[in-house]
Amino acid sequence: MEDKILQGVNVVSYKKEDKKFGMSCAWATQVDYDSILLLIGSQSETGNNLKLGDKVGVSALNKEQIKIALAFGDNHSLSFDKFKNVDYFYEDSAILIKDAKTNLVCEVTNISHPKCSKEDYLIECKILKEFEYKNAEFLSMVDIHNL
């Protein structure tokens, strides 16, 4: 598949009921100064456990974090510890990946299903707080495809 637009590689992660959830998410976009949309597949444990009002971390990975992108894209959150070899930190229940190009603490404000795929989740999030690692470049899906 050829990319139609530049897609970054993001990790969406949070802690809920003493369980850590995390996934790689390429289908994310900023739609306003303080709002992003995430498209998450219906098979995702991360998506299936999200509720309105939840606080989540969205970490836009840097070019040096390809191994993290691949680990978070592999299997389901509860099948193994995706966080085992990753430096991360918490902001409330949001889990953020250390040294990501951008880290966003977000609140889930809407959960719907897109017309093109009625089982998947279209998650709208309000950005509450952000951190930027200025000395890094964004990791893109092109970087992953070129491995």
C-alpha cells in the first residue's frame, strides 16, 4: 500500500484498573489547536477499553524509536508487557513515552464509529497538556515501510 498523506507513528497508552494498555496508531490527526482524532481498530484491547473522560497519552515517536513502534504494534496489550524495555512516565492515567518528539496528555471527549468501518473506533481527544523533545524528528510510517 502506498501512503497518500504523511502519517506519523504514535503510541496511544494509558493505565486503567492496574493494567497498562498501549498500541501504535498511524491513523491520528490534529483537527484543531487542542483536538486530535484517532482511528483505532475494533480488535484493539486499547480501543475496546476506552471510555469517555479517560485520560490517555499520545506519544508521537521520534525517528530513533522504531523498535518502540514495532513493539507497540505487535499483538494485544494484555498478551505481553509492551512497556518492558521502554522508558515511560505517567501524567494521571496517561502513559507517555520518554523522548518522543511530542507527548500529549489527552481526554477522550467522543467515541464514535466511522461510516467506512462501523466496528472501528473514531476517538476524539482534547489536548490537556503537551511536552516536546525539540532535538528530534518525527518518525513516519514511510520510515517503518522502508525497513
